[in-house]
Amino acid sequence: MGEEKGRRSGVAVVLNYSEFFLNAAVAVALGVGGFILLGVVAYDFVQGLGHGPFVRQVLQLLSGLLLVFIFTELIGTLRVVIATREVKAEPFLVVGIVASIRRVIVVGAEAENAIGTARFKDVMLEIGVLSGTVLVLGVTFFVLRMARAEEPPTSKGPTERL
């Protein structure tokens, strides 16, 4: 029985290291991608100045920066997962909120071209659904924060988290 428990412990150790290295690799990939994306967004904004409406350029810049922010939030989420070995829902809700807001901005910019067409109704429906999504995710985030504030802190040892 002791030998079997030792094998299970060995497998758990291997899986723990695998999880750590995979999470770290994903975080590094997101970091590299985020830096590259930030550079591309800034370059596109500077190159686009003077070519087309300024408001459209700013909206594209904002959309790109929100995407970089999503990368940053995901990296932060992985950092917390690696440090605490717990997955929390709040960072994913923030990513969902930011992604929905980003899409509202993109669709809103495209809505200008759809005014007076049959597609305008679909664009308005999409904006409504996305706004509802932001509201639901925001309320969920708030409820989770309130529930966490009310629960007593627990002190789990490293073996109890596995």
C-alpha cells in the first residue's frame, strides 16, 4: 500500500511540474504576443494618421489597446494561478467584460456604415446583446466579490490544495 501511495505522489509531483511549466510557457507566449501586438497597434496608429478620419484611427487604437489589456489580464491570471495554485473566476470575468466592450467599440464604429441599411438592425441587436453580456458579467463579478468578502479566510496547506 505504501509503494502505491509513493507512486501516486511521484505522479502528482510530475503533474505539478508539468502544470507549472505549461502555465509559465503560456504566460511567456502571451507576454511576447502582447508586446508584439502593442508595437503593431502603435505602428498602425502612427502610419494611419492623416489617412482617413481621425476618430476611426482612435477607435482602432482603442480596440487594439483593449486587446493588449486582455493579454495583460490573462498573464496576471496565470501569475495568480501559478502563485496560489487556485483558479479564480474574477480575472476571467474581467477579460470577458473587456472583450465585450472591445467588440461594442468595433461594432459601434462599423454601425456608422450600416445606417439606413437592412444590416443596421443586426448591428443594433449585437450591441444590445454585448451590452447585456457586460451587465451580466459585471453583476456576477460583484456577487463573487461580495461572497468572497463574507467567507472566512481558510488556511489550506500545500497538500490540501491538490
